[in-house]
Amino acid sequence: MIPPIVEDTIVYSSVLVLLSLGLTLTYMTTKVPNFAHATISIVGSYVTLTVLVLSLISLAREALISQADSQSFYRLIKSFSFAPLHYALFMALGFLLGSLIGVAQYKLVLKPLSQRGANVVQLMIATIAVDMFLLSMLNIYADKLLEYVVSKANELSSIAGFKVNLGVQTRDFILYSYDYSKTLGTQRLVIIAPIMAAALLLALSLVLYRTKLGVALRASIENPSLASTLGVNVDKMYTLAWTLSLGLAGLAGSLIPLKYLVNPSTGQLFVLSIFAASILGGLNSLAGAVIGGVLIACFEIPVFNYLSSHLGISSAYRTVIPLLAMALTLLFIPRGVAGLNWKKLFSRVRR
């Protein structure tokens, strides 16, 4: 059996890699840190919750049509777990919705402001405004979804002849029990998360380095004026980059509630770790984002757990880890791990 701390590290590092990959890709294109990135990932979390709500309502209706009594009804509801189709559905929808938000953010906010001569600071503030708007929308959606759940429960109660409670919350919710597999003796997420991270990293690498589209995208990122001269539509490439990056955020976010407690403001807790991972890896390197994501996850979970258990440090101080990582990286290796001259470094060590 896998120790819980190892499971947590695997899942957290996989999610953080996907999120830092997306943040790094948006920064590489527009040179603007996207402070709405983490909140967009929570949109994916609510996609997963919505899939669960609709599945439970459908299951409850079928059970009541077959005239199940209250005990068998609640036994059926409690035994529900996500099927492979559910995972495919909420991950695909999370990616799609995140992509749409990314395109909207670039096309409707950042691009018009850039054309009007806005500088990096102004664009950064604009991403904070987008973050606040999305947070408000998530709060509204959480309330509306709860109203929907209550109304459907009342409707099912009238059919059943007893009080129906689907056991779903739209704030401070965690969907761990729906992901747990008795056969595996652990969460399916422990297997799904690293596989998804590795598969998407491989797919992104193949697109960037093995296709003409990838060459055009990299050219647009590295030298947009030269790429435009050579006939590349730089604006389309930037749109593609924002589509992919925020799609990754939405997909990563769809996995978050399977392991962690989620509410509309959960993104505010993840944003420090995401930025720390991207900065530590190097904001201009996708490979660095992967390394940074894994390192920050290891520092935040096994390393901090060791310090906490041996030094009695409260878990409330865990947020200090990404803050320290950002500060030390910017002070000593401002280009991140990917910017280090490893050959020179190894030659010095050998001496």
C-alpha cells in the first residue's frame, strides 16, 4: 500500500506541473504574469462538481422509478463512484471551458489593452481584475448550483415519499469518496494524475518540436517581429498559446476536488505555489516549469511534513515554502533552474 504522504506528493506534483506549464506558456507569449490562472483552474473544479450533481440526480431518479425504499436508496447513493466516462467527461469539459476563458481573456482584455499601449504593470492589474470577476462568477454559480440541487432533491422527495438528501455541497466540498477504489485500495487519482501530466507534457512537446505549428508558435514566442515577417500569424499563435495554457489549468482544476477541499476562493491558496513553481523552473522554459512543479510539491509536502513532525511547525506556515522559493530564486538564480549553466556548474563541482 502506498503511504498517504507519497500519494499526496504524486497528486500535488502532477497538478502543480500542469498548472505551472500553463502559467509559463502564457508568460512566454505576452510577458504578463496571469494572476487569474489559479481561479480559472477552480472553474474546472466546479465542472467536476456539476458532473457529479447531474450523475447523482440521474441515479436517484432511476432508483426511485424502480421503487427503491429509503435504505436501499441511500445505500446506492453512498456507493456511487466515478466511472471512466465521468473522468473523461469532466477533464475534457474542464479543458474546453478553461480554453474558452483563456481565449476570452486574451482577445477581450489583454490584446485590446496592449494595442492601446498598456505596459506590463497595467496588463498585470488587468489579470487581477479578471481574477476578481471570475471569483464573483464562481460564487454566484455555487449559489445557483446549490439552489438547483435543493430543488431537485425536493422534486425527488415528492416522488419517493421520504426526504431525499443527495449529500452534495457547493462550497467547501471534497469528492474523495467518489474517487476511492476498494479494488486498488487507494484513489484512482493517484494513477490518473501522473499519467495525465506525463501524457500532456509529451503531447505538448511533440506539438512544439515536431510540427510546423509548433515551429510557428515557438518563433512567435522567441521573435514575434521576425516570425510576422516570415508570414506567421503571430496573433493566432498567441491565441493558441492562451488556449492551450488555460485549457491545462481547467483540466488540472477538474482533478483538484478529488483530493483537496474546494471553494470558489481555493485558487488564492494555489496561486503562490503555481508562481513559485514557474519562477523556480524559469519563466521562459516549459521543461523548467515541470522541474519547478515537482520541486515545489516535494518541498511543500514531504519536506515540510518532516519539519512539522520533528520541529512542531504548524501547517499554517506551509505557505512560507513557495514564498521562500520565489524570493531565493529571484535573488540567486533569477532565470530559474532552466537558466543555470549546468555544464559549468558540474565542472566546478568536479574540481
